[in-house]
Amino acid sequence: MAALLVLLVSTLLLSLHTPSGASPSCPVGCRCYSLTVECGSTGLRDVPKHIPPSTQTIFLQDNVIGQIRRQDLTLLRHLHYLYLQNNTISAVEPGSFQNQGQLLELALNGNHIHLVTADMFQGLEHLRILYLAGNDITRLLDYTFRGLQRLQELHLQHNSIEMLADQALVGLTSLALLDLSRNNLHTIGPASLRPLVSLQVLRITDNPWRCDCALHWLRSWIDEEGQRLLSSAERRLVCTEPPRLSHLSLVEVPLNSLVCIPPLVQLEPRRLAVRLGESLRVSCHASGYPRPQVGRNMKVSLQKTDGERFDPDTGSGMLFLSNVTVAHAGFYECEAWNAGGVARVTFQLVSSPYSPACREPLYALGSMAFSALGAATQTAIAVGISLLALTALLLVAMIYSRHHQRDKEADGEESILYVNDYSDGPTTFAQLEEYRDERGHEMYVLNRAKPVLPPAPPTAVSTTNLGCPATSDTSSHTLSSGLGQTMKAEGMFLNHTGLFMDSQIAYEIHC
């Protein structure tokens, strides 16, 4: 009895040396309660060490943890709940949850995860709830969630998901709630939701839906089975494309308005000769609605028809070959497709050791950029423009010369017609003739061929009777002849006909 009393006292003394409210192996800065470790908002940069292996619940939210490594959780085989929300996690090492076969709830929302792969969730056979909301996820690839057969809730809202592969949700046979709201989804295929045989709640609102033929099935599905899965608010899927259907709800759009334009591939020329050792760039241009995508997520590819495939992912649907060899020769196929159909164009590549007649690289059809043309084409255009400019300058010079010559001729005519210094002798009214030149000018011209009128008897003549204006009292003059004497002509003069005449005049009249 005494020995038993001593043992109890010793146990009590040892317990007094254990800090109150903490386990001997509780991480520094954390609080440990039975099977729970609480390390939230403690500024942790990594998952803390020395967590008791028997822990079932860990709170690590609101820290600055940047990644999850495989060794971080290796010893925590009894973990049921793990909360890592609102950290800076950008990567989860494959196999990080390999030993967490009993985990029921995993919260990774509010982090910087941009790519989700199946390796991230390997070993989580019993997981029930997965929070991935508020990350930077842009696409969900095929079989991303395989192995999560018991998952019941998948929260993917508030991401940037723009592409959901047809097989991305394969394996989620127990999923009852799927939240894809507030993403960048333009379309979704019927194959994506087909594996969700237990689905009860679907949230896909607040996405920029493109209402074309690819959503024809969704429109019919909402009218039928969707009534059970979507609430009245969740059935309002607003269209952003095409413009004529913008701001309309999908359920308000008639089925015959959900249309697509099949793709059309344009590629010229269909046969291209390239010298060995040179580089080649071929651009595949496809049109249609919805527009065929180009690049990693798109539906345009360039491949050899014999099965050898070249990587087309240059960001613009281009095939680029450097150091062309004989092995590159053959037939290639440019393929494009959208929800409206598939289009293919084949072209031939010929390698030659000699310079071909034309070996300008192909360029995107419809491009108006001068730099997109070949060197020969650019040279031809430059020469043509120069010739046009030279021709225009010559025309301007000829026109100016012609006008200048006409002006000089006109000046000469005016000096002949209007200048009369009377150096060739006196004139009389009888020798004046009315004349109108080719410009419409009216004038009086001396006609020396006409004989001079005989002398008039002496009388007083007023200039006003001759049509001369009287501007003052002195402007009227009396013209008289001598008493019975006549004035003789001062000599012979040359008339317009070239004849010499001796004429007498009785008087001259000056106005």
C-alpha cells in the first residue's frame, strides 16, 4: 500500500514539469489540443516540424507558406482535416499526400496555384471535400481528379478557368456539388458533366458564356434535367457573345439562334520550294465562328501526313523549320476546327540544292503589312512607286512649259494688236475695221488697203458727233481746214497688203 502511494506521488510530481496547455512535441508558436494542432496566423513560411503523429486536425491558414513538399506530411498518417487556405502556395509536390489515406477535408483555397494535376491528389482515396477556390487555375486537363472516387464536394469558384477538358472530371462518381462559378468559361461540352452521375448541385453562373452551337445541348439540358440541379438564379447564364445575344440569358435564346460558322483554312501557295540549309516559316490562317484557337489550347496543328508530327506551338499557328534538310520534304497538313466543324489544307514542301524561282516565305493571308512581303515583292513595289513619281513630275513639267509658252504668245499678240505709235503714217476713220480675236477681245484695226475718203468741205465739226467723250469745256474742239487748201499726204506708206499707195487726207481725228 505504501509503495502504491509513493508511485502516485511520483507521477504527480512529473506532471507538474509539463507546460500547461501544450504537448511536449507541439511546434513552437502553435497551440496543441488533444488531436488538434492550431498554427493559424503565426507567420509560418513552411509546414512546421514536430507535429504529433497522432494529430487528426491541423490549422495552418493565414500564413505565408509557399509550397507543400513530400516530407512535410509524411508522418501524419492519421490526419483527417487539413486547412491551408489563405497562404501563398503556388506548387504542391506530386505525392505530398501519399500517406494521408484517411484525409476527409482539404482546404487549399485562397492561394496561388495555377496548375492542378492528378499527381497532386495521389493517395487521397477517402477525401470528401476539396476547396480550390480563389486560386489562379486557368484550365483543367483530362483526368485531373482521377482517384477521388469518394469526393462529394469540389469548389473551383473564383478562379480563371477558361478551358474544361471533356475528361477532366472523370472518376468523380460520388460528386454531389460542383461549383465553377465566377470563372472565364466561354463554353462547356456535354462530355464534361457526363461522369457526374451523383451530381445534385451545379453552379456555373458568372461566366462569360459564348452562346453558339456548342451550348445548344446546355440550353436543352437546362429545360429538362437542369431544373433539378439549378436554382432559378443559377439557371440565368448570361451571354456575352455574339453581340446580338449579349446580356441575354441562355434560357431566353431560341435554339435556332445558337449557331456556328465552320472553319475555313487559307494557305497559299500549296507548293513551296526551299533551298537546303535555309529556314522556313509557314503560317496557317483559319477563320470561322467561334474563331479557331491558335497555340497550346487551340485547334490548329501542322503535321506531316505520313505521321511524323512537328511541334506547331509557336503562339500563332506557325510551322517553323530551321536548317531545312531532305528529310523535311513532303506533304504537310494544316488543320483547324471549332464547334462548327473541321477544315484541312495540305501543302507540299520541296527541298532543292538550287535557288528556286520563288522562295518567298508564306505569310498570313489578309495581312496588309509591307514587312510581311518577300524581298522581291518589296523591291518591285518600290520600283513601281518610283516610276509613278517620276512620271508625275514629267507631266507637271510639260504642263508648266505649255502654259508658259501660251502666256508668251498671248503677250506678243497683245503688243501687236494694241500698240500703235503712228510711225507708219496718219490714219483716218475710213481705215478702221472692227476686229474680234480668238479670245473674244473687240478692237479696231487699221486696214491700209482701204482708200482714204476725199476731203470734206471746210466746216466746223464737234467731236461729240464723232463719238468722242466730252469730259470738260475744253474737250470739245473745232476742226477746220485751210481756206480751200488741202493737206497732202506726207509720203508713201506700207499697208497690210504690201502695196504702196499715195493718199491725201483733209484732216486727222484724235479721240
